[in-house]
Amino acid sequence: MRKTLALLCLAAAVPGFAADRYEFDENHQNVRFTFNHFGFSNISASFETVEGHLMIDPGDFSKSSVEVTIPIGSVHSGVAKFDEHLKSADFFDTGKYPNATFRSTKVEPGSDTKLKVTGDLTMHGVTKPVVLDVTVNKLGPHPMAKTEWAGFDAHTTINRSEFGLGLYSPNVSEQVDVNISVEAKRVDAK
């Protein structure tokens, strides 16, 4: 039962409801993207900074929401020269578009631990709907923090060209896999 309730906590945004706020824990979050390079390799990079929160209404989880901001300049591949290329006008153009954002618009529960969260992804000056396949890992008291926490993993695939990021396609794959893992801590209660 607890897992079923946890699934619904990432539901569509509805203003004006009473909810508990859960903020992403900076030490336990990861947004990683992977793409194919000329068919030779599957390269991954991540964003070192991810800011976000959940509003969880335990009385009616369909009124819960998730909002995320990613400072694109925090992109990290492990290769400084490549990071600079990703930040350049060839790709993310961080001087002009410093952040990506995601705001939920609806949720579709699946099983005890699965749901689909639809939201608006804004990146590179373009906003498109994106569906996240979410696994709710746990919702409950954190044994060290002594407060309520929520943890989930999510996956989606985006097409680069839809966001004006299609340079070098098809040699650099059009589709990019995005994997997210986040823990969030409750910071206030109703």
C-alpha cells in the first residue's frame, strides 16, 4: 500500500493545494544522458547540479507535482575539452540558454512502483512535452536524517533536433537516452 501511495506522489501540478515540500538532496541526485557517436561508442555525460522539488499531497496524490531546474553549465563528461564543446553554440549554447527546466503536467500510475509522469521540458529555448518512465524506489523515514524522504529513478528518450540541438546528426545519434536518480527530503509539512 505504501508503494502504491508513493507512486502517485509525482502527479500533475495543480495550484492551490496543501502539500509537503520535498527538495532534491544535492548529494544524492544524478541526471545522465547517453548518445551514440558514429556507431563506434555510446558516450555518457551528466549534469553536476540539479535543483528541484516535489510537492506531495498525501491526501490526494493527483495534486502533487515535480519541478526541476538544471544549470546546463554543470555538464560533465570527464573530458574538459568536450565539456567546453557541449557548452558552446554548437550544442547547448549555455551563454544564451543557461538552464533546462521540467514541470510536471500529469501522471499515469502503472503498477505498485511504476508510473508515467508527463511534463514540459524546456531546453535551448524550446519547450516540448516529455514523458518520464518513473520507478518509485521508496517513500518513508530516512534512517540517518530522521525525516521523510522520497527516492525515484526515471528514464526518457528525447530527439535532439526537436530542441534545436541536431548538429552532426545522424553521426551523433538523434536520440539521446536520459536517466535520472534522485532522493528528496521533506523540508516542511502541512
